[in-house]
Amino acid sequence: MPQDIEDKDRRDIHGLEVRTRKILCVFPRYAPSFGTFEYAYPLTGGVRAFMPPQGLLVIAAVLPNTWKVRFVDENMGAASANDFIWADAVFVSGMHIQRRRIEDICKRAHAFGKVAVLGGPSVSACPELYPGFDYLHIGELGDATGVLIGMLGRDVSRPREQIVLTTKSRRDLCDFPAPAYELAEIGRYFLGSVQFSSGCPYTCEFCDIPALYGRLPRLKTPGQVVAELDKLLACGVNGSIYFVDDNFIANRRALRGLLPHLIQWQKRNGYAVSLSCEATLNIARSPEILALMREAAFDTIFCGIETPEPEALKAIDKAHNLMVPILDAVRTINRYGMEVVSGIILGLDTDTEESGARILDFLEHSKIPMATINLLQALPRTPLWERLQHENRLLRDEDPERESNVEFNLPYDDVLAMWRSCMAKAYRPDILFARYEHQMRATRPNRLKRPKSRQRWSARNIAKGLTILARILWIVGVRGDYRHTFWKFTLRRLARGQIEPVLSVGLTAHHLIMFARDACAGRGNASHYSAKARVLELETTPPAE
């Protein structure tokens, strides 16, 4: 990292008289969910978690140079007794869905007499949910961070009362350090993660991003992003990197400035990785951006389509999805070689008994392979939360058997049954692979042809690809109960020498099929945002026939 950036990274703590400390950063485990791909891990021969968490790794990077830091992602394995004994303080960050795990880490820290510090999106939205922590860091990196470091540098004993520190002056994103990727086992994540911008100009009723991060997008410089990509590559990232921006096209002019740098980075590194992001569907109105994204090797865009019903989109303040007819927008993105991953919500006030059928009809016509179908969940600090609270439809008490905190207009059991029916039909193996067959014809031929570079054809990548291929062929192709459908897709690819789609589709499809089966059997959460506890032992192999 250049020295001038290093100085900026430490500006909140320059001049502080602080002692050397040992900080244990612990990221809590997720409940297995549709969007974290646990069912694919046994096919990879080493992946143990979805993406490295940006927040904790940024905090680790901003701590004083003299402090020692350990990072444990409990999605890979629990922090040990030795980790807690070693530490002077324990830092935790997470989202609402991780609340029970967050609280558990706090209890373990206290059992070893260690001070427990919590930051991140969940506590920033609802500090009242976490009375057990010694320090709460509310808001983003900024003046509160410097105060926290100063206090811990002087004293790491547990305070008599909880201390709440709230960021009033946020650090500019262009002054953020590169996340401390070197502390994490990057090669054991399904995807790498990087951030370019924060915030989103839209005010969708169910979304808490504007309240947490603002409507005016804040940006890193292209140089920062390229440096972080270099660092991820040096740390052994697997073949894909996800831009975790709330909306990748929140500032289109800035994105146009970034993309040529990404293209040059890809050329310099032999297109060693593919890229993906999250963006509003109206990205289809920007063909010049899509063309640059194609050249930068973006293969997937997650779009929060939410519902194919126009009146429902207007009701949840997402009319910008209608700027281009939805199916036309999806096909436009496909023409630039990018698959669309769709967010879908059931349980909206406008839903009827036919909404599930309309979703299935939409998937059939759009040929979107992966749609993250969720039950509506009201998040704090959203317009939806406020409205439901006013209407007395917000369920405060956490029912361990309920999938949502919303009192739906339709009967709850009917909505849950509709969700399970959608999951069962959308991810039936023959139907799912038919959608992937369409992508093989209509989307993938439009992708930029990747060079046979030494980076892509490295010994490591070849060995990894062969391992995944062998596991897919054995676990799915030999032992799997949907092997006939799998081979119908796979033999066509192998006959054409197309190994990559066998790997990428094989991994993704297996997760979708197996998660949908567990969901229909009541063993999977119906909302990514629900804190409902699940105990789910993932099978390493499908049951034998």
C-alpha cells in the first residue's frame, strides 16, 4: 500500500497515546440460506464460506500498526478458547439475521473476561437489541472509531456500563484502507468481495440502505479498487469477485470512469477472474455501461426485480423497475453476456392467490436461472417498518416457528405454502436445467472470449478445476438422484469441449436444487433476513438411490 494512503488510513489514531493491544475480530456464522451456497461447498474440495466480510476486515486494517489482530470467520470454524485467551478485546460485526450468533460471541468473550465490541449494520440500526456488549460502535468508520481505539488503548477492562459511540463525521470512502484480506483464508471463500461505492438514491419501501448509508453514493477511487483487486488476487481468491455495492450504477458517471480501469486490470492479469455485482434493473437503459462491463468480464448481475406485477412495484416504491419492460431489460442484459440473478418477494400487500403462479410464469418467460425467492421481512429503519408499525401489523415477538415478522394481508399459512410451491417448481431439476440451457444459447455466447492466459491456465486453477469436475461427476453424475437431467446438460457441453459451464452450472444448480428441497420440507428459512434459528446438517453427498 502506498505510504500516503497508509497515513490516511491511520489518521483517526495519529497522536493517540495507546498501548499495544491484541484484537480478535470474529464474524458470526450465518444460518444456511438460499444465497450463501452451502450445498455447493462439498463439491469444491476446500470452500467453507461464501464471501469475506468487508466491514470487519476494514476495521482490522485501520487499527494501529503496533496492534496485533486475528480474524476468525465462524462460517469456517468457531473461535477457539485460545483465541479468546490471547485477545485483549473481541470485535464483532454482523447483520440482523446473525443476531443470535452475535449474542453468543459476546457471551463467550465475557466468559473469558474479555471486553466485547459490536459494530456493523445490525447494531447501527437497532442498538437496543444488544444490551450485553461493552461497547457499541454506531455508524460507519469515522470519528467514533478513533474514540473507540483511544479508549481501548488506555484501558481494556470491561466498563461498568455499556458505552455507545456514534459516528458523527464519517470517513470518506476514498480514505478507506484496503480490507485486511491477508488475515482471512481468501482461497476458502466461494467468492471474493470488493466495494466501489456505498449508498443508493432509491427509497424502496423494504430497504434499509438509504437510512444506514445514505442516498448520495460515496465512492472509492479507481486506484483504490484496482489495489484491492490486486490484493485479493495475491491472497489466492477463487475465480469470481463480487462488487458488494448497494447499487453498482448508483453513480453512472463514476462507474463509466471505473470500468476502463477494470478492463485494463483484467488484461494485465489475463482475465484470471470473472466479476459480478448488484444493480437496479434500469441498468438496461445504459448500453454503453453494459458494453464496458462485458469487456471487463462481468458475468452476472443481481437485480432486485421483487415482483413481475407492475402495481406491486409501484406500491413498494420500485417503479424504476418499469422504466424498461422487465422482460426486455433482462434480455438486454443477456445480450451483453451477463446472466441476471433476480430477487423476488412474496407476502407483499398487493399479492393475491395467483401471485405465486405469476412468479413461476415470469421465470419461465425470462429464463432467469436463479431467483432468490423470499418472504417479506420488515427491517428496522425502513419505510415498511414504520408503516406496519403504524398499522399494528409488525410482529415484535419472535415466534420460533414463524418465517416473517409481517402480518400479511393473505393468511400466513397460504403465503408460506405459496413460497414452498414456488421453490419446488422453480428448482425442479428438469425445469432449472432448461433455464440454464437457454442461457447457454442466448447469453453465454455473447460473453467476451477469455484468453488462454497463463493466469487462467495456472497449475493451481487446473488442479482446482479438475477437483471440482471430479466431485460433480461423482456426487451428482453418479450418485445423484437427478443425474439423468444433469447428464443431458453435461454431455452436450463436454462434446463441445465446454468445461467451464459444467463447473459453474454444476455447482450452482446443485445448491439451488438441494436448498429448495430442504425449504419445501421445512428445513430452510423462507427469508434471508429472518433471524429464525435453524439447525441444518448439510449433506456431503446426496442420498443414494
